[in-house]
Amino acid sequence: MGLLLARMRHRFVRLTKLIADGGYEGTLEAVVPRVFGWALEIVKRSQGAKGFEVLPKRWIVERTLAWFGRNRRLSKDDEERPESSEAMIYLSGIQLMVRRLRPA
């Protein structure tokens, strides 16, 4: 996780806040603000919640993954190399944006 954050620091210089799942509560809370200087928001479920619960900001990630899941090539993880899988994610995102920018 530290290597990923270090790469993000130099690629996304305007980044000021990270939003993380409750599973990263102890891991990131100590490192992110101190080392990187970013604000960290942990999104957790309510204590008494049963079943599905819409969490703030998390729906954005779930919606995006659902859009990518509609792409036939991304519906299964058949790529041998991570670079190929990453390229297909970029292509799927570009295809999605181009469709939305196309005039009606």
C-alpha cells in the first residue's frame, strides 16, 4: 500500500483527501496524514446495519465498477499480465466517456 501511495503523491500533486473503506481504518490512519499530509476519511457501515446500506462516496466506486463490468472483456479476469488488464480498464473508460460526449 505504501508504494501505491508514494506513486500517487508524485502523479496527483493536487490530491488533498483520500476516502477509504473501513477495512483500512488502522492501517492508513497513522501513515497518510503524517507521511503524505493528506486528509483521510474512513467510510464505515453503521453498527446496527443489516443487509445492504448505501454508504457516502462508496456508491461512486460501485457504480464505476458496474460500468466496467458491462464491458465483455472486463467481465472475466483472463488477462495474463497486469499491464494488459490495466490497458483494458483505460480503454473501457475511454469508450464510456466517448459515448457520453457524442452529440445526440
